[in-house]
Amino acid sequence: MPKTSTAFEHVHPDAVADSLRDQGIAFRGPFCSHGKRIVFVVENYIFLESELLNLLRQNRLDRDGIRQLARHLDTANSKQ
């Protein structure tokens, strides 16, 4: 059975930038938004740091995982 992670598992925020950089995925950030949230720009999308940390915890912080998250967010936003 694959290891599942929990929201309580600690991952250092620098791990997001390190992982993206190691994979050659272009990104900008982290930035602090007006709402005091930490965000990254990855593949022309703006992601919360927490969204990218969740992908990292699930071992899905790669191009495919980022694109799936972007599609999911696009679908959710189009329903609003």
C-alpha cells in the first residue's frame, strides 16, 4: 500500500522551490499577496504555497501534478 501523507506532516516551505528548481520547472516566487498569503507563479498559474506543499507531500509536485491541479482549479472557478 502506498504511503499516504497527512496535512500535519511537516514539510519546510523551501522544499517547494527546491523541488521545482531540481526538476527544471520554471517558477517565480514566493511572493506575499495582498491577503498575506504566500504564492508562486508556475506555468502561468498562481498557486498558493499550501497547494504546492500538498502536492509535494503527495509526491505529485511535478509537471503532471501541477497541470492536474491547474485543471481542477479552472473547473472549480468556472462553476462559480
